[in-house]
Amino acid sequence: MSYPEATLRTVDRLSRLAKELKRQFFLRDEAVDILVLGAVCQEHVLLLGPPGTAKSDLLTRFAEQIDAPRFHYLLTRFTEPAEIFGPLDLPAFQEGRYHVRTEGMLPSATIAFLDEVFQGGSAILNTLLTLVNERVFHNGPVRQRVPLMSLVGASNELPDDPTLKAFADRFALRVLAPPAPDEGLGELLNRGWDLEVERLDAAKRSERGEGTAVVPMLKESAVRALQYHLAEVKLSEVRPLYEQILRDTRAEGLELSDRRIVKGLRLVAGAALVAGREQAAVEDLWPIKHVWSRPSDAPILRRVVEARITEAGGAKAPRARGQRHILADLETLEEREGSLRGETAISAHLMALNRLRREVILDHPDGRELRERIEVVVRRVLGRLEEA
């Protein structure tokens, strides 16, 4: 049995979205993969890193490509529950009923992002615990089902407070977002400036009264439907290796809750589905690198997982992208060509095309046909730049 065509189209679009985000954000490839996997598996994600490491910007650009309600808020110790879950319905309260108006708030969101997620008070965090675990919001006497697909939390660090451990454990996937190293500053500046150029152009078009709305690549229903195919993924070939990885982690003294251990299989199935495979392969065990309990465990777990994958014949090192993947990126740029407005947007578009051209020249010397197609698009966009 093979996946339906609609499922494969959704997987392909997610792959194209991931590649575009990886192009835009320096050293955030793993974070992008985790966001995609979180959406597919309907699991929650925790991004750990200092302020200013593009966590919020990355999540915003990911979420806006899915046509679904979203919610974004920065928690502080002074944040009131009404700011997250909605205000009290006063007319209902006057009639003796307790009801919160959740429209436009977190209980009505499909994708939610809470910055400084552990800074909220106990009233907020206790409510969040039930919401993320059961997808239920206790709205007075009513158990209100919530459409939450994935909650992404960001924080500088994991809390030491043992009372927060149960809530923190609900984030099945964790990824570190460190600052760029010295040797990567040049690339950071290149990609960061490209994003800034896009923002400047959007602001200019907004002042002119021109449309700046992002057209989402994916429908909520299409992404949500992927989870129903997780049970179809065959895990028999990787199950013994997964069990060995778990034994290795225990031998290293790492703690993984039973919940995280069981969730691991779901994540492996999700990785296989994202890759378009019906039978999980050794390389689909990569999400296990991101189920650690403490940041200090992350490098140990990574070493254990990568060693077992390599030993079992999995991918040892990143390989050059295939020409079909570069072609998919080119087609995405061609689709956006008609919406380009202003010199800044056209210049940024040309820079993206130049990166694809350089990739073909370096990694695919025999890719003459693809290189010529890129040149055609470059000349066409240059013509628009001269007209601007």
C-alpha cells in the first residue's frame, strides 16, 4: 500500500517549506526539521537559547505558511490568565455562569508560540498542562476541546523548579538554538540582511497600500491529516535498534521518562512519513537526538544516536542536495515571481536565484539543463529590475 497522492503532495510542500526556511535562517536546520516534525506528529516543541537567536522569527515564518489560526505571546510573571486564554464573558457572568471568551486566544489556535514559556504564574501553567496534554480547556464547567496542533515554547533555559517538571516533559521535542559562532558571522549577516530587505520592502508596500499578506503553502486540514498515516508506518526494522539506543542512554546515566520513550516511536514514524517512506529506515531515528531531558544530556544523546545510526549503515554525513530538490526550490521562486514589488524584493529574489545557481555549479557540474533554466529565470527577473 502506498500513501495517497494528496498525502505525498502535502509532504512535498512541507519539504519545500523546510528548505526555504533553512535557506533563510543560519544554523537553524535542526530547528526547522523539529518544527515540521512537531506539526506532522502533533507534538509540542521546546526551543532553548538566549534572546536574539531568531526563535520567534523562525516560528512566525513557519506558522504563516500554514493556513490556520495561530497565537503568539510573551509570558512574564505578571501575565494574567485572561491574556492567554481570553477575557471573562461578563454578560454570562452576570447571569451566574462562568465562561471565558476564547475567540482569537490560545484555546482557539492551531499553532501557538509562547516565548519565555516557563515564566507564567501557576494559574497559567496549570491550565497549560491540561491543555497541551489532553487538548482540553476547562471553560467553567465545560470541557472545551481545543484544535491545538503544536505548542512551541521558547526559553533561555529549562527551569530547576521540580513543580514545572511535569509541564516541561510535555514538550516531546527539544532543540538548542545557540548564537552563531565567529566563523559563521559572515553567513549570518548575509541571510539576516536578506530577511531585513524583505521586511523593508513589505513596509514600503504597506505604506503604498499594496498587499503584503503571505499566501500560505499548506492547508490546516492537509497537515492535520498526516497524523492518521503514522500508524501505517512499519517500524519493525528499526525497533531493535531503537531499543538498543535506549539501553545505551541508560548506560550513559541519562534519564528519559516512560512517556518520552513511547513518544519516540511516534517521532520515528513521523520522520519516515516526512521522508515519504512507508517502512521506517535507520536514518529515521534522528528525532531521538531531540528527546533529552536536560540540555547537558543533548550532546551525549546525539553521540549515542549518531553512533548507532552509522554503525547500522545510516547516513554518515550530509550529502549534496539532489537536482530535483534544487528544481523544487526554483519552482517556488518562479511561483513568487509575479508578486515581487519594488527593487528591494527583486534584489532579494535575485540573490536567492544566485544561491541556487552556485549550488548547481558546485555540487552538480553536469547539471547543465538545470543551470540554464536558472539563467533564464535570472534574466527575466533582471528585466523586471530594470523596469522598477
